[in-house]
Amino acid sequence: EETDPFKRALSLYDLYRNQKRTEEAEAQLEEAERLRPDDADVIERCFMLAITEKDWTKADKYAAKHAELNIDGTEGKIALGRIAMAKGEEDDFERAIELIRAGLEAYPSYSMGWAYLADAYLRAGRQREAKTALERALEIDPTNGLANRAMARIAVQNGDEEAEEKYV
């Protein structure tokens, strides 16, 4: 059993979230945030929860924390791009692309940033650019699950079973 209250709260959050026990999960995340409000893992989980719940005020709050603490090395630009992408309107995808590209200028070796950029390109219907961004993500980190899954989806869409198997 985990004895560190912070680690325990994060572990329970993840467990309850996976079990769809939302209230219990959120209580554990609040406890983890109370214990370590500037912890990158806490901020990212709070950020993702806000996006999932479409609570844009909270998402903006955690994007600001991303920027303040420079959690992903992009001064919050990629976090803001992720919010724009989550809103899901056509103009938002173009804004997401712009923000994420700006973040990648600051931190070009951020594999997840390239995967987020690819996701924005895909949502904007720009598959060729998405594939290029995914290739860059996988060049940096071949184990990037988001990038591998996206490459597999592109392969399926293009009827390329051999490529699909490579990325699954």
C-alpha cells in the first residue's frame, strides 16, 4: 500500500477515473492538488479533466499554470492549442495549429507536441501535414502511443494494412 499521501491520491484518482467513479476520482485529484498545487502531473490531470468536462474557465486556469511553471517548455502555448482543439470548431482547429506550432518553435523536441499538432491537422482535414507531424513525433520518441495510434488510424483510412500493423 502506498504510504505517501500525494502518490496515493494520484494513484486513486487514476484508478477511480478508469472505473468511471467520477466523484471519488475528483476528490482524490483535489487532495493531490491541495498537497502539491504546482506539481506537473497534478496540473496536467486537472487540465485534462477540465477539457473533458468542457469547463473552459478551469482549462484556461490550468493552461495559465502550464505557462507560469513552463511545464511543457512551451510557456503554455501547446496547452492553449489543446483547449482550442477541444472546443472543436473549424476556426478553433486553425487556432490550435497556430498555437501548437508556436509552442514547437520553443521546444521542437517535444514529441507529444508534434502528436497534438498532428491531431489538430487531422481535425482540420489536413492529413498530409498530420502524417508529417506524426513522423516527427515518432522520430523523437518511437514509443509515443498517441502518435502510433494516429498513424495506425491514417493507415486504416488509406487501406494500408501493412502500415497499420507497424503502428499498432
